[in-house]
Amino acid sequence: VRWHCRPYVEQRASLLLRHLVVKSSPSRAADVSGRALAMPSVLGSASPMEVDAPLFVGRADALSRPVELRGRLYYPRSDEALQRFLEAPQDFVRWPAPSRVGVHPALAVVGPPLSGKTTLARELAKHTGACCISIPEVITEICSPTAWQSALSRELSDHVASGAEVPDGLLVEALRRRLLSADVLRRGWVLDDFPQTEAQARAMDEAGIVPQRVFAVEFSDGAALVRCKEKVKERVQKREDEIKREEEMKRAAEEEAEEAAPAAEEEEDAAEEKVVEGAAAEEEEKEPDAELVRLQEEPGLQRARLDAYRRTAPLVEVYYSLMYDNVRRLDGCKSVWAIYDAALKEVAASASRRSEYYRRTGLGLAARVHGLCLRPQRMMSSMSSWGTHCPVALTLGNELVQCKDARFTIEYKGKIYWMSSEEYADLFVQDPGSFLHVPLPASVPRRLRPCERRAKVAAQLEDYCPVALVDRKELVKSGGFHVVEFMDKAYSLQSPDAEAKFMRRPMRYVQRAKLPSKRPALRGEQAALLASLQKGRECRGCESSDMLTFMQVSVAELICQALVDSGEKRPLYPGKTARESALLFLSKFLRAKNAINTSLYSEQVRGEFDAFLSDCALPSALGALAARKAAADEDYRASVFTSSDARVFKELCSRFDEIYKLSS
């Protein structure tokens, strides 16, 4: 039932409109369009399923499935797309109009010798309709006698005639002139085996020639040499077949001549022809040997070409990868169809991204810029006030995230914004205005370089890590290798992770990081007492300033322990101030820890010390029981207050009254 009702439920918006769709043919579409009976839709020749999908000149089958709807012509690209349009036309007729800016291929194919790069370049040009351009053909065309003579053609002719190497500047200038031709501007271009060096790539960049994609065909040296030997065998076999074919044709011609001519004349002429043909046959038999020798020497030439390519090709790939991230590697050992398919998919994706950019920016919408091969100068000049900070992360998570991945860069109203993830980039593209209401803080954290760290003043918090102090409540000294400047103050972090946390939420750690009034001694430092004892032990005599009194030797350790315990427990006796309570704790602690106490007196003073600690905890315990008792009086089901709790509460109240009577 669900399957039968699907066309009426899921596509109910197109229930009436689908009956108006009429499939057509290219000839009928041209006829009705020529007689003004139908007009192209607002999408033009673009696909109704994917407005930004490229329409290459070389793909004539892209317009072979026209559909007429309400006097408008639509062009689905495949049978599947045609079926989807026939089922639900309402979902596709309201797409926005595509960009009017033409998008043409701009490609470069590089690779080692015999890797198939020239064949790939020609196939790409064939399927996309672009012009396949190679530098030797460009130079030949410019230097031809029939070409227009100019200073460039004369310089190139002089270099070619002298056999000298043509400078990169002249090569790029010749290429630039070829790219300005009408056919290239109309159809696009595919460069075959150029640029070959980093200098040529930089010269092209300076001339404004930037390929959208650089296909680097990967091919091993062994496979290249094997292919070279196969080509040698093919050439030799082809030459032998041609010689055999010529010999058979000559024999047939001789037989026909012998039958038709008179016998006497035929014998004399035949003798002379045999002598001439024998000499020619001997020369022809020698030619294959010479050709074979030349072809057998070709692998050495290929080895030299491979070595030259391995020296220069990595620099070209690194240059384009770092500047534009437009290098795509293809495995030359795969099948021809797999290589062509991968390259065409990449070309289509690049063209779609560029069409989408033109369409969205023309409408004032946000658009992604990665893959458009924008120059770094263009990126820097169009940088927004946010810099490389993500506005989505600040709006949603209240975090300052500094972005480094250029894949998530977006242009909105002529400004470049950086995003921290794919998810945030999608959110910003959908509604950029909602994430720009929250302004970037006036002061943002900044990592200090090593030279700045050496010249900077001492860090805040006495070089303690604020992240460890806030998150783990630990005092951790930083090594000074991760220093961040925020609000004209330096903060030292213990690790890269702590530095990343501080960079994300600096105000959280600046406001909450407070050093305690009492801090333990740092690891590696000795107390003054131990240092003095060590000094007295190593020397035969000590100065009077280093001599320790009896009280320092006997009670110094106990006093230190009492101070540490007092700082940890923070005792507060009922009716006493914090200072008075600390002094009482110190006196009772020393009395309980006195080593010369008798066993009976020691038990007595320890009991007094425990009772003092119990009295310090009396207010909190009494408050907790009082809250439970009040809750039980209001609702006995919500809280339980047993008879033992009542007895303890009564004892605590009596003790509390007794303490205050004593204090009064």
C-alpha cells in the first residue's frame, strides 16, 4: 500500500504539475524554440537537479534529454535525473538561476616520460571541449613564417635557430599570448607537460596564469622503462610490416608488367629493373637495422629524462600545493578508464565549486572559497575583522578558536571568514548574519615567539600555570616554553594542551586563577633549617649566624607541621575569630605532640585536641541536622528524622549552649 501510494503522498506537491511535463527530443526542442513556441527556462542549459553542474562544450549528450513544461525547456543530464524530474517536477523548477559567468577548464597535466600525460591531456580536452596546449606547438606556431612577426617571435626564432635554451620568461609570455586566443577564452585550456620547474610555475603565477587543477601522474621508473621497451618493439614490428607490404606490392607489379609487355623488351627492361630494385631493396633492408639501433638506444635517453623529472617535479608539486592546494595525484599504473574517470570527476567538482561561488556571491550570499585557487595576497587583503578566529565557535561555545585549515574559509560580502570545522562552515554558509552579531573581543590572546619570550617581563601568577590552577586546583610551575600574551600581560602555560585551552577561553582562567596565600615549597628547594644543618655538618665550624638555638632544633618541625595542618583544616571555634581559633589549634597541637608527655597526660591532651576539633565542626553538623529536622516537620515523606537523629541533635544543642555559656 505504501509503495502504491508513494506518488500521491510523497510527491503530492507535483501531483497536478507532472501531467504537464512532456518529454521531447533535441530536434523538436530546437524546432519549438526556433518558432518561439517554447523558451529555455530560467536555468538555461543548466541541469535542474544540480544548477552548478558544469556543461562542458565537448559533452554534446548533456542536452539530449530536453523536457517541456509550461512552455519552458529543461535539460536533465542523465536518464535517472530525467525520471526524477518527471516524478516530482515541482521540486526542481524553483531552483535559483545559475551564474552568468562562464566557467571553463584551466588544467595542467604533468608527469614522468611515458606516463600517459599527453594522452590524458588530450582526453580531458576532448571530453571538456577545452584546447590542448603544449609548449612545442606554441613555439612552432609563433615562429612559423606565416605567423605575425613580433619581438617575441623574433627572440624565440633566434633561440631556436641557435639551439640555445629558451628562457622561462619567453616561454610564459608565449603561453600567455596563446591563452588570450579567442578559442581558448571560449573553451578553456589544458596544458600538456608544463610547467616543468618551480621557476616556470612562479613565472606563470606572476603572469596571472594559475591552473585550477594540476594533475600529477605517478609512474615508477621501472614501469616507464618497460613501456619504453614495448614501444621500441612496436615501432620495429610496424617498420617490418611496412617493408613486407611494400615488397608484396612490388612483386605483384612486376608480375603484371611481365605479362603485359613484349617478350624481348620485357627481358631487357626486367634485367635493368631487377638491378635497380635489388640496390633499392638492399638499402631498404639496411634502414630497419639503423632504425632498430636508434630505437634500442632510446632507453638511455628515457633514463636521462626520468632523472631530470625527478629533480624538478617535486618542487613544482610542493609550490602549487602550498600556494593553492590544487595538486591531484593520479596513479598511472591503473587502467586508462579509471584515470580518465578520476580526472573528469575532479574537473567537474572544481567547475561546480567555481560556479557555485559566482552564483552565491552574485546574490550576496556566503560562499566557500577553498578550491578556487585564490592568491594569498587576495586572501590577506580580503581578511575580515575576525582574522582567523571562528565566529561560529564564539557564538555557540563562547570560545576563541584560531583556525588554520584553509578548507573551511568562506567569503561573505567581500570578506574572508575562517571556520574551525566542516559543521561550523555549513552553519555559517546557511545563515552568516546570525553569527556576526557577537563582536570579536577587543583583546585576544597571542602566542609569543621565542625572541619575544626572552624579552618579555615576568609572567603573571609567578609563572604558575593558570589552567592547572583552575581546572585541577594544582600549583604547577611552567617551564616558559608556552607563553601567551593577553590584555598586555604574559601568562606561562605548562604544555601545548594547556596553551590551547587558555587560547580558547582566556577570560575564564584570568578571572578564576588566584594563588593561595600559603603555598608549599617548590620541589628542589630546601628549607632554611635543613640548609643550615647541612652547612654545619659539612664544615668543622659554623658562624654564629648559622648556629641554631635549642628551641629551633626541638620544636621547629612541630611548629611547621602545626601550621600546615592549620592551613589545610582552617579551624573556626564557635565564638572565636579565625586568628584566635588558629592560635588555639596551634597550642593544643603542640601540647598533644609533646614528646616528653607521660602516657596518662598524653592521652588527656589528645582527647582535648580531638574535642577541640569536634567543637570546630559543631556549627556545620548542627546546621545539617536542623535542616533535616525542619524538612521532616514539613513533610515526613520527603525527609526522615529518626529518634537517634533527635538524640544527637539534642546533644549538639546542649554542647552548643555550653560553649556559649563558657564564652560569655
